[in-house]
Amino acid sequence: MHRPVFTPGRIRWFAERFDLIDVTSAEARAVQVNVLAIAPGTVVVAQGSDRIAAELAARGIEVLTVEYSEVTKIPGSLRCTTLPLHRT
């Protein structure tokens, strides 16, 4: 969560429902918060998002890292550049 973009009330709402990971302004500008969940407990993160990946792994989430630097120049990242998957 990049706290500066949310109101205190919204931050409280998120904190009551989720295990938040705070991100820096630099991480937010680099779209490193944009990850893709591909299965329960498994996410894909862009290479270079080491601190965020470590925070996710510390919470028991499997983290897969991919080289995605060219795509993030658009801007956008993993979630923005993928279509939702339908799992049956």
C-alpha cells in the first residue's frame, strides 16, 4: 500500500481486512506494487521488486519473478497487461 494516495479512513478500512505491505514512493512510481496472482498463495512479480517479493515470501506466498522492465515503460505492469483468467 502506498499510503499517501489514500485517506486515513480508507487506510483503516484496508487494514481491518488485509495484511498490508507498505511501499515506498519509488516502488509505487516503478509500478512494483502491481503483481499478478496466478493461484492461491502464488504471485508473479517483476524482477527488481526484491523488497516487496521478500515481504510476500515472509507471509508464506510463493513468489515467481519475471523480467518485465520493457513492459513497465508503457506504463503498466503484470496485472495491467494481462487478461483475467477463468479457472474451472
